[in-house]
Amino acid sequence: MAARIIESVDTEPAPPRMVLGSQALDSTLGVLRRRIADFEAQRDLAASTDFPAGQ
């Protein structure tokens, strides 16, 4: 892990976040998918607060 962290310094652009380990990646992706689903479920609510066009 330490070697991968050190190598990331030379990556252009450098990653703002790193997930190390396949289990950690799977878990992180699962959390993000659930968050996206939660936001998508609010699409109508969000759109209902838009200003009318031209205002």
C-alpha cells in the first residue's frame, strides 16, 4: 500500500482520493451507487423548485 501511495505522487493529475484494496473499492462503489440513487429519486422535487424559464 505504501508503494502505491508514493507512486500516486507522480500521477498526473494526482488522484484526490485513493481506495486501496478490492474490498474497500467494492464497498465504496456500493455506497456511492446508493447515494446516486437517493439523489435521482429526488429529481422531481429538485425540478419543482426551479425558477420559471426567463426569470
